[in-house]
Amino acid sequence: MHRFANPARFLKIANAVLPWAAGLSAVCFAAGLYLGLFASPPDYQQGDTVRIMYIHVPAAWMSMFTYSTMAVAAAAALVWKHPLAEVYAKAAAPLGAGFTALCLLTGSLWGAPMWGTWWVWDARLTSVLVLFFLYLGYMALVDAFDDPARGNKAGNILLLVGAVNVPIIKFSVEWWNTLHQPASVFRLGGPTIAASMLWPLLLMAAAFQSYFFAVVILRIRAGLAARRVQTLRLGQAN
Amino acid sequence: MLRLILRDLRLVLRQGSDATAALMFFVLCVVLFPFGVGPEPNILTRIAPGVLLIAALLAALLSMERLFQGDFEDGSLELLLLSPLPAEGVAIAKVAAHWLVTGVPLLIVAPLLALLLRMPADQLGLLVGTLALATPLLSLIGAVGAALTLGARRSGVLLPLLVLPLYIPVLIFAAAGLDAGLSGLSPRPHLLLLGGMLCGALVLAPLAIAAALRAAHE
């Protein structure tokens, strides 16, 4: 990990990865959306509304993935003062917030015809809502200081405090009796959904994941450039 | 550490306004509800636990902003961090003082307010017990937010944004415990969870507060 602490070396690798990630994302989105919206069968109970799941589930996975990696980056930044970790956490935060919002929104749209309600206060929905607020709080906190280093440090501590929420989201459907159904893909004894539905789901997950990588690399590049501009300006001012 | 607690208590007693303001806020907040939802006894009994808990939560939040601010501005926080007492010790002492000043008066007033909200008298012990578990948790979690927002712009707006989502679990289990008591079920599992959260926060929150305080002074 420390080999990538050098921004120049990181950028060289990242620039090489970027077109592949973007391309993979485009291909997976095309294939996943076609399979999900047209080629896969409607569910025997849910009908066509099951297709919302091809957006909802990957968005939910990504919201957790983004927060977990941000928390790990925060720990790396606090322990080793890893220079890229803070840039990563800052770059990933709006993406994570976007995924979480998408997850809540699509879940609500699916819930309206299926559960007969837009929203219930069960453990899974509440904990994901808290996750969304954590993203917003992190972004507000990082921007609230005149000294960016101080904002980053405060944000990192908040990320680690909020990491308590991640296992709660994951296991909320098992610890409590929730209206939200338990996990059906990553479970002991293999997934319980039909292959015709699993494939578009996995393709969409790959699409979201590679989209995340492509955009996060762009945002890290912008973050590093902004930092460089700032140091150059400071140098000029002296 | 004890001396730090006593110092904080003395400061508050001499000024007086901060602690009483939080308490008055709690009382007025609760008193507003019968006007807002109407004085029917059934409704009041039903919403009493939630009203009391939310008012306690907001009162804790209200006094939270001043927790480190005064010491931060006049520089005594920096001296405290330089003293042989570890930063975690400073954090625990400040939180303890905050709880003694804002949490304990709430515990004393809450039963009276509960009677105003037509809560049955045999539930008052449970109410005080739940609040005794919940208010230190509120102080601990809130102090993390207060330490993180030290020196921030608009810290008054930022603090609730950071802290309120983290208060949700406390509110859920405290309210579940009180509701269980009201409907004749055992509140024990909810209170045990609340106690577990308190134990966890007692260990982890000082670490986070100390890290945030050190970050504020770099």
C-alpha cells in the first residue's frame, strides 16, 4: 500500500486503469440493462417490478463498499498519514452518498407497489438512512474548516466512528424481524435466486463497481491537481 | 481527573446560566406538546416516552456546543492536553462533568414532567432508569461531535447534523424499553442493549474524543 503513497506513481497506474474501468462499466451497463430490462423473466409474484432490483441491490452493495473503503482509508490516513488515503475518502464520499440515495429511492419505489408503503421504519431502512446522513455529515465536516488538513482529520475520525453502522446494516435483517427480506445472494449454501435473474444482477454490480472506479480515479486526479494548485499559489504568495 | 471534573462543575455553578438553560429548554419543550397535540390523556400517555426522550436528546445537544468551546477559545484546553493526564482522561472528565450538569437534573425533573403527560405513576422508576442509561450515552456521543467541530465554521449547524443520526439507536432502544413498560411487557432486553451500548461507548468514545481534541490543536 505504501508503494502507492507517491501520487505520481499512483497516477501512472490510475491513468492506465481508467479507460479499462470506464469501458468495462459501459459494456456491463449495456449488457446488464438489456438482460435486466428485456431478457430476464418477470418474477412470478412481483411481476415486472422485480427489475427495480437490478438497480437497487448493486446501489446498496456499493453504498456499503464505498463507506467501508472510506473507513479503511481514514484509518490509513490517521495511522500512517498516507497522503492519498484522505484524497480517496474525499473523492469517494459524494459517490457513496449518491449510491445510498439511489438505493433508498429505488427501494421506496419498489416498496410502494410491493409492500403497499413508501417507507417503513424497520432496522434495515433506518440503518441505511443513518448511513446516508453519515455521508452528508462527513462531507459537511470536511468542508467546514479553513485549514483543509484539519477538516480531513476530523472527517477521518467521524468515518471511523460511523463504521459501527456498517455491520449493523449488514446484519440488521438477521438480528431483527424486518419487512426487508434477508440476503439472497451472499449467503451460506449459495444464492437462492434463479440464474436468469442472478446474471443481470451480477453484471449490473460489475457495472456499478467499474463506474465507481472510473469516477473515483477522475475525482482523485482532480483532488491532487487542486492540492497542487494550492501549493503553487502559496509558493507564489511568498 | 477528579479535580478537572470539580473545576468544570465549579465553573458551571458560578455562571449558572448554561446548565439551567438546558434544563429550562427541556421543561418548556415537554410542556409545549400538550398544546400541540391536544390535552387528551390517552394520546399524552401514548406519546409521553417519545416526547421526554426527544426533549432530553435536544437538551443534551443544546448544551453540547459549549462543552469544549470555552476551553478551546481561552487556551485552557491546550494546557489540559499538555498536562500529564492523557487526552482520553481529559475527555472522560469533561463528559462526566457535562453529564452531572445536564443529565442528572433531567433525571430529577423528568418524573414530574411525566406526570404532567399522564404517564402512569408505576412507570416512573422505569423512566428514570432508562434516562439514567440514555443520558450518559447522549453526553458521550455528543462530545465526539463537539470535539470534531471545534473551530469549524458554522459549528452550531454542523454539530446536530453529525450527532443526531448517531443518537437514533439510543432513541430507538430507550423508547422501545419505555413502550414495553407501558404495555405491560418486560423492558429488560431493551435496557440491556442500552446498557451494552453505554459500556461500548464508555470505552470507545473517549478515544475518538481524544483524537479529535488532538487534531484540533495541531
